[in-house]
Amino acid sequence: MTVIEMRVVEHQGIRLTTEAFGDPNDPPVLLVMGATASILGWPDELCITLAERGLHVIRYDHRDTGQSTTVPPGEATYAVEDLAEDAIAILDAYGIDKAHLTGMSLGGYITQMLAVTQPERVASLTLIASEPLGWDGAELPHISQAFLDHFGTLASLDWSDRGAVADFLIESERLCAGAGAPFDEDRERARVERVMSRTDSLPSMFNHGALTTREDWTGRFREIGCPVLVIHGAEDPILPVENGRAIADAIPGASLTVLAGTGHEIPLMGIPDMAEQIAAHVRGS
């Protein structure tokens, strides 16, 4: 049976809610999610499967998501670098000197920052659906027009209408999904209900949409020296697969797995294979 521990980490006057799976004596893996996403962006099934493969897995709510500290919409003053420091604070709270970092989307950007600035804390990187930190080559494709159009409706969303909010979030996930499997709306609706029930300020998650960086990161991803595994969906509409290829091509020794039929998501059917790849990467690093 997988052991699950909940812990609240106090850092820079905020609280970060964390959840750990597995044996603390196993190699530590910190999961860093993308923009607007809470703990629940990491499927329970993935966390449990990784723990069953002998890893100590920690996931957490970013600022302005879930049960971590939130500020009213439009009032956030932190930068991406602060989110990177949040990750280090969590490692410190768990007494972890060096961890294997797995980041998705913005989380991949954050973990690359840490691999560059605090390499002594990073044993390896797994970058899922991510873009290069400070890309300095030819322009890479980004978010699809369909997703931009959908987010264009955000300003008129009635946050007091729980059903309308759930529908908006579910449609976001539908647009992120690849065609490799039918979209499971019932499962996604159940997850969205959990997301909505875990926070007192759901609109605050969109504070992440205004995030900026304080420093110039141009070309910095090329400095990463730890082992890197890149996992990217072939049909990613947010950060198309060319972004993952750019990372893998520029970092010596990096490996790339392209998931057919997968979008900007962690597909349920692909979790066993993804977990095995991450576990093998950790064991080999």
C-alpha cells in the first residue's frame, strides 16, 4: 500500500500545500506542475505508480492554486523565479538535499531554472510538454488559435456560476487533449469538481497568466548539465512538439520520447509507460 503524507510548508510568508507518496528513503522526485494547475494536475494514478516503482514522490499546490496561499485576481506580485524558490523551500522542508525534478509546461521552465542556478540540488530533469528556458533559436510554434479563442471568453465568465466554471475548465482540458483516446468527460468533470472544492479563490489561478521573469534567461537552458528526459505529446496544442525537440537537440545526452496521439496532457492510458520511463531515468541518473 502506498503511504501518503500531507504537509504544509511555510515560505516567504506564504503556505504551500504538499502531498508525498511512498517511502521517504527512496529516491526523491519533486513534481512541478504548470500554470494555473494545482496538485491535481498530477493524476493520482501517476503518483501512486511512481511510488510503487520505488520513488518518493512529492507534488504540491503552486501559489494561487488549491490549498496554498492565494491573493485576489490581478494582485499577484511574484515572478517565475519565486515559484522556483518555492520548489527549493519544499525540498528543504522535507530534508532533501538533492532531488529528481519532473516538470510539466511552466513546471518544466521552473525546473530548468533550478538546474541552471542550483545544480547541486538537481539530480535529473524530466521535462513533460515543456519549452526551452530562454530559447534563442528560430521561432518555435506556440499556443493554438482554438485555445486562444477559448481563453478569450474568460473575461465574461461568471465565477459565481459553478456549472459554467466547470464547463469552461473541462473545455480547456478537451482542447489540450490529443486524439489518441476518447476524451473522458465524466472523469475530467470529477477532477474539476475536486479542483473547485479545494480552493477559496478559484479565479486566482489565472494570476499565473500574468507571470513574468525578473532575469534574462536567454540561452540558459544550454547550461543544463544533469541527465534530461524529454516527454512530449505529438499533438500538443499549447507547446507543440517542436519545443520538446529543441530542448533534446540542444542538451548533450538528453533523450526524447514523443507520445503519439497525445496533447498537452498526461494521458491515463499512457501512465504505466510514462512512470516506467521516469523511474528508469531516475535510477540511471
